Amino acid sequence: MLTKKQKDLLEFIHKRVQRDGVPPSFDEMKEALDLRSKSGIHRLITALEERGFIRRMAHRARAIEIVKLPDAMGGFVPQVIEGDKPKAAAPAPALKGIPVERGDVAELPLMGRIAAGVPIEAIGDGDTSVAVPGMMLRGRGNHYALEVRGDSMIEAGINDGDLVIILETEDAKNGDIVVAQVEGYEATLKTYRKNGSSIALEAANPAYESRVFREGQVEVQGRLVGLIRSY
């Protein structure tokens, strides 16, 4: 599954190559996707490579081969495009939980790791499940679990290695701890604060600074409702 930003970039590159015979520059990609810096493009390209849509060609300097397109975009003949070699980064596809009811025990998909610090690893696909007490759930909404990596939320009682239980939702109010996707490619666990058209993602550790974004740059994917810790 591709995020909207990943799909938009792949489609933009494909259309430009079809139209002009050459790919867009990184600056053109950045402008087309309305990103603040080329580092966002680097991360999106790395995510597309990890998902098998493009391939970096070791025998060609600064070259990428388009391998496939999503079904919705139709088939095409692979082409080689020029571009800056992206730095390794961690994409974050949209998270999807499963509907469960409150009860003694519930099986939730373990969707992978979430950064409580600088965004790190990619979110998984939910093939692994974890049993959690039904009392942690909130109504009949979709829920999923994530393993925390990092220490930016330690003063909120969330430690490295904890499992957090997330209610899938796009809504949040100030003070909620949320799974936030930033600019379509990085996911992080932070406290949500909205002020006008700005959104701050606040750490619970003085070693980390709050990050402030425009409203359209942040997508809430879930809200913290429970935590499991192993000793």
C-alpha cells in the first residue's frame, strides 16, 4: 500500500517521463508535492524503492528504473530516470486496525514500530498480532498495537520497548497523544496541540524540541488508549 504522497510522486514522475521523455528534477518534484525540502522527496523515493515500484541502478550513476505502477494507474514499460540518489529513510504507510469489542481479551494487529523520538523504522503490515485486555479498548472502533522506539515520551510514562494500544481515528483534541503522519512519509508518537492553522507535535522529554507544522502537513492516524509493558 502506498501513502497518498508516495502515489502522487510516482504518478508525477511517470506522467513527466511520458510527456517529456525525461524525469522532473528534485526541485520540480518538491514543488509539485508542496514539500518544504528535497529531503521529503528523498524519503518518498526510498519508500517507493522498498515497495518495488522503482529500483536504483548501481551500474548507472544517479539513475533509477521504474519497475511498476499501482493497478489504478495502469501498466507501462519500465524506463530509466535520472535523479539524486536518496538517503535511506523510513516511510510510514497509513495504519489500519481491526474492529473489536470490549471483553476479556482482544487480538490486535501489531503494525510494527513507532518512533517516540526522531522518526525511524517503517510501519509493518500487521501480520503479527498481540493479545490485550479488552478493558483498554474504546467502544467498537478499530484498534491496533505499535512497539515504541525512542525516549521522547518518557515523562508521559511511555518507554522504549512499550506496546501502545491505538484507537484508529483522524480526530484529536489538544493534549491527546496521537500517532501522527507528517508530510505523508514519517510517523511519530507525540502530544497533539493545534493553534489556528498550526499543529505542534510535542515530546514529553526536555531533550526533544516540539515540531510545528502547517495543518495540511499532519495527518492523525490514531489516538493512544492503552499501554503494555514487559519487565
